Amino acid sequence: MWSHILRDQSDGTENEFWGCVIDGRRPDRGAPPAPKESLPADLVSLLIHRVGLSEAAVSELAKEDAVARLQRYWTDGT
């Protein structure tokens, strides 16, 4: 029965399970990726509708790059 629980529910080995129960050692599950900083909605809207960038192009921009691109549009018109 334990082998089924370990295999189907805990996603680990028996040694990892008992090490966690007895010694408090947490198994290495890997760290989740850090979420990408999101752009403010008004900035995204301006880049798409005023500047003419595609949604895909805007989604690849970091916040600093997006602000710089919008400032370039306002100063140079390009």
C-alpha cells in the first residue's frame, strides 16, 4: 500500500518520504520560475494602438524597454 501512495501521491522515493517525516528534510522539488514583471495596461494599450507594435512584440519587452520605446515615439514620432 505504501508503495502506491509514494508512487501516485507523493511523487518521491521511500527514502525521501521517511527523511521528510523523521528528520524534517524537505525533498528538492526545484524552485518555481520567477514571474516576469508585467507591464501596466495603459502602457500596453499605448504601445499597441498608438505606436503600432504587435501584442507579441509588446509581450517580449521589459518594462524599461517599453517605457523607452513609448518615449521614443513621443519625441521622434517613430
